[in-house]
Amino acid sequence: MAFFEIIGIITVVYYVFYLIYPWFLDCDLGLSLQETFGQPVDKLRGKVVWITGASSGIGEHLANVLAKAHCKLILSARRANELARVKEECLKVNPHLQETDVEVLVMDICDVANHRKHFEHVIAKFGKLDILVNNAGRSQRASWEKIDLQVDKELFDLNVFSHVSLSRIVYAYFEEIGHGHMVVVSSLAGIVGIPFSGSYTGSKHALHGYFESLRAEKQNKNIPISIVCPGAVQTPFLSESFTDTVGEKFGQVTQHAKNKVSPERCAHLIAVAIVNNIDESWIAHSTALQLTYLVKYYPSLGRMILQLLGPIFLQRLRDNKVTVTEK
């Protein structure tokens, strides 16, 4: 058999594998392989981890996973009562943790003027910081052309600029001590254009731009940057989502659906991405995962398929119902 025939067969097998295998996964192939063959989450034992947006959703469940791995945690959000509840959960899932191993740090992530003060509190409390998880944020449901520009600004303040501000302080510290780990919870909306979430999609694309630029600029193997991109996760995100109107929340109950990854599973996979220093990870059920592969690696074909499927299909894939109707 000729050399080029062998190369052709290998190429065909490779692409067929990538076409079929993700249908049986809830994350990208690289993350799946690391979950099976990579470092276990327990390797994070003893790390000091600061999680923003830790009072609910992905942040809450990630705190539980890291508590089981014997990490020391700083839990930040605005709601003191909810943070206290999450702290109690962490102490229950790992009775070996001391009460002082989990710190509740109430903060408004958008109050960037106080970021340094909060950071200094973390260092004073634990003497070090190993991992920052930028997780705080809100989603959106709105028609693109109806969005008040002030909504875009408020959403970017929360989803982008607050993380950039805190990360610049923490990254300077990581460079000073010579090691650390920056984690950014983005979304598949940072890779694929999502209908009826224009400001949100823009904010997630912006996160990729900021942190991929940082990675390219520094190329510091001792300070990895992990961008994790969940798709639909079973968290109560719809009630708090932005709309097209300033000060308004979408206020709908998030339905349970089989096409959504459980928050426990999502949190575990994020922890796998962290311990294995993965640059970018996708977490979603198979249909959303395959569409993301298409748009990322076959953009012309991906755009054509998205046009054929239409925005109603994509809404149902994301929310299990039509959340925004165009009049």
C-alpha cells in the first residue's frame, strides 16, 4: 500500500472518530481522555482556591468538589446567607476540613475599587493563593436589536471587566511568586453565536479574547490559564438572566431536561480541567458538543447547518423551550 494511501486512511479514520465518538460524551474528547487517564482531582489537595460566584450554580458545586479534594477555599459572592450555606455543605462533604479552611468573603465582584482589599484579605487569611476561579456572571434572554445599550454595559461589567480587574491583581501576584493557576468559566457561547443572548455571547467572546491574549503574551507554563466552556447546565440561571431592559430580570424557572448536564457533573469536569492544566474545555451533551465542533473546525458547514436548524431549535436545545419569541 502506497504511503499516501496509508495517510489518507488514517485521516479518514481520524475524522470519522471525531464525528462519532463525541455523541457518547458530555465533554470534548481531550477533557474526556484526561478524566480517564490524566491526574485525579485529589492531586489538588492543599491548594488554596478562590471561587467567585460561589453562592449557587456551578460555583457552589465546584466548591463541593474541591472541598472533597481537601482544598482550602475562599467563597465569594454578594449573598452572605447563601455563602454560609455553601460553606456548611463543604464542611459536610469533607469532615476532615476545619472550619477555618473555608472562608466566606462577601463581595460585589463589580466593585472593582475594592478588589485589591479583598485579595489582600485572602493572602492575610491563608498566606497564599494557588488558583483563582473567575465564575461570577449572569446569562441573558432578549432580541438583539431591542437591547438597551446600558444592558450591554452592565452585563460586560459583571461578566468581563470584573474578572479582568481581579485577574490582573492576582496574575501579578502569581508572577511574583512564580506559580499559580487562572481559571475562567466561559461558555459555549464564547465559541458559537447564541441566538437571543447577544450581550451575553459578546461578553463570553470577550473573555476568550482577554485571556487568550494573556496566554499568548506570557506563555508561562508555571501559570496555566484554563478556560472552561459549559453548554446547558441544570442550574437556575433563567431567573437571574438579563433581558433587553435595564434593571429587569428574566424571572423564569429553569426547566429540568435531559439535554442539560447536571451541575455536579459539570463541576467535576471543571476540576478535571483544572488539575490537568487544560487550556480550553467544552462541557455539554452530545448535540451541542457536535454543533460546537462543526462551527469551530468547519465554519462554513457549521454556519449552513445552524441556518438550517434555525433559532427555535437552538433555543429548545439550550432551554428546553422557546424563551424569546420575535414579534
